[in-house]
Amino acid sequence: MKKHIAMALIAAAMLCSCGKKEANSNLEFPQTTWDMSMEEAMEAWGVTEETVKNYDSDDAFVIEEYELFGEKTESIKFEFYDFEGDGEQKLAQVFATYPADADMGHVSEEMQKVYGEPDPDVTFYYPYSALETLKAYEAKEPDSVTNWALGSVAEVIPADERKDYREPWEFYQYGLNEENWDQFIQDSRLVRISLLTDGGWNRVEFNATNKWIYETIQHQLSEGQ
């Protein structure tokens, strides 16, 4: 009898541990990985050229009214970019927009189940900003931005190679220069998720642009380009 009870307890413990959901440490968008092409991401989401919006664009597609993190979205836009210039596009950004009456507190709770606790100390810059000067995003309202993020760019670039990365990075980040470069790489994260209710937005952003820029420049430098 004791043996049967012990076996039952072990089995129950195994079931509990299997049921636990590990946090997504790569900060990937649901059902996708960052290295997916457009075709792979569409397949992962079960959509086709005929069922998505904006498929006439060669670097993005949009799906509408899908539930995400417990609330129905208005749209989810997947953006891809060929960072290497070899014709191979990678998933770079995803923007999920929710209607005005969506419960974004519920969205935040569901996201924390997947990605863990938010990071309260995240500064970010939008790539390809039209601004002539480099400017970090500034929230207009308190507590209107919640972030999750991986390590800073500065952590992955060796100190003696930083100057080699700066000039090619300026192609992607307008306003970047020698004076603000050190601050930029300290602030900027390789991958970032942001939940924004700022300025009337109900939006979740997934951004791996810095990850791909870093890997592209690293490859170029190793190839002597």
C-alpha cells in the first residue's frame, strides 16, 4: 500500500512539473521564432496570401481580429527585413493593436505568464526614425509603458570593437553619432517587448531589430566587408 501511495505522489509531482510553463526567455512572439521568414510565420499562424491583409507588400502582412493575451486585437502586423542584403528576410517586428475598450491590464497579466516580470529600467529608440537627432521614446503619461527586454547591445560588443560597429549602425539608426554612441548601446536592448497605453494607444510591440543589426554587422566585420 505504501509503495502504491509513493508511486502516486511521484506521478502527481511529475504531472505538476510538466504542466508548468517556462517563461519565454527569447521574448518571441507567440507561435513564431525570430529567424522565421514571412512564409514560415504565415504557416505558423495558419494564414495564406488570400486571408491576410497587405500581402502586396513584400516585407509585411497583417491579420485581423485574432485573440492575443486574452483580448481580441484589431490587427497584428508582422514586419520582415533583409538585413544581410542577400534576399533572406527575417522577422524583425510585430505590432499588435487592440481596440479602445480592450482590457490592457488583462493583457499585461497574461503577458507576464509568458515572459515573466517586466523590466522597469528600459530605454528604447525606434530604428529608422525620421528625426535628425537621436531621441529615446518618452511616455506622455505615467505608467503607460510596460517593457520586457534582453541584454543591452553594449554587453555583446567587445569594448575594443565598439568603434567598428558605430558607423555601419548609423545606416539603421538615424541621428546616431560619435557623441551619443556609447549611451545608445548602453540603453538599447537586443530584443524588446513593450505594452503601450500611451497617447491613446492600446498596442503591444515586439522588436528584434537590434539583434539582427548586431548580427549583421558582426558577420560583415568577420568577413572583412
